[in-house]
Amino acid sequence: MTKPRINPFSTLFDLLIDFALIGMGVLLYYHFSVHALAPVTLSPIVVDLFGSKTLAVWVISGVPVLAGVLSLLRTLFRIIRKPFVSS
């Protein structure tokens, strides 16, 4: 019986999505906390929901970073467990 193998293009696409999520979270944090990149700000409703602007920014930017890091770890463990498809 043959072992299941990983398609390299699928893995590259997964890595691209993972790094895009992490980059989006970092960019959101930079935009809302460091320097505004566009004339967009947080809604007062969101700030009131979390209690402060700082906490709102951490949650809004942290969710995509956390999702990206968890997905990146899953992808890396999948790469370690299974060999690539030989083309």
C-alpha cells in the first residue's frame, strides 16, 4: 500500500493563504495603532463593544494572525508527516 503524498502546488497555496492572513493582521494593527494608511477608523460601536480602542485593535488584528499561525502550524506538520508527490 502506498503512502498518501502531498501536492506541492496545494502546499504552496496553503502557505500563501497562511502568510496573507498573518500579514493582514499585522497591517490592521499598524493601520489602527501606529499610522493610518487610509482615511478609515474604528467604529465607535466596536470600540464601545470592547471597552477601549486598544483592546478592539488587538482583537481585530489578532484574529487573522491567530488563524494564520494555527493554519501555518497545521500545514508545516502535514509537510513533515507526508512526503511530496514526485512529479
